[in-house]
Amino acid sequence: MANELRLTIITPEEVVFDDSVDSVVATSETGEVGFLKGHAPFIGALGYGELRATKAGKIERFFIGGGFVEVIKNVVTVLSDEAVSSSEIVVDDVTQKLAAARTEPSKTEEQRVRKEREIAKLKGMLVAKSRM
């Protein structure tokens, strides 16, 4: 274990991914952040977007619906309300949901914030899928 970088992606429902990897790049709230073996301890907030895990030259992509990332002793732990492999994202479904979200009325501040979050989430899903 000391000679590898381990990535664990956890949602409230399940462990989505748990394996050794060579590198991890995630979308934080301020941009992309990357981790390699030997990274210093780190904790940060994640935005809606793509997470890439590379192992032996192969890239595995996920959509991460916000949350947190922690790095301690070569273990990258992602805690998110939503995480899905990019291969499971259906572009037509996401595009329809995005169109519906954009036309959703937002009369109150709470409705506006909810609408903006949903649009950001759906855009993040499309980005994660488009990079496959």
C-alpha cells in the first residue's frame, strides 16, 4: 500500500470506486487539482465536474457532484452526494434535463439557487462525458 496511490470514491449509497491508481485529477471549486503518490496531506471542496483516474496509461472518468477530497498517506478519498462513471452518462437524457432546468421558473432566491446548481451539475455531466 505504501508504494501505491489509492483512490476511493464514496457516495451515501455506495463505494463507487476503490482501487490503486497512478494519478487523480479532480474538479475543485476553483479549478482542477491533481494528486500523485507522495502528495502532501490535503483537504478541499469539489465542484460539479470530472474526476480522472489514470492507471497504466488508461484513464477512468467519473462525474462528481460536488463534495470533498482528502489526501492522507497516499490515499485519495472523495466524498460526494453523486458520483457516476462517465460511461454510464446518457447524453440525450442529460441534454433534455438541462433544457428543462433552463426553462424552470425561479421566482424566489431559493428557486434561483436550486436552478443554478442543477444547471451546473448537468453541464458538469456533459463535460465529463464529452472528454471520453
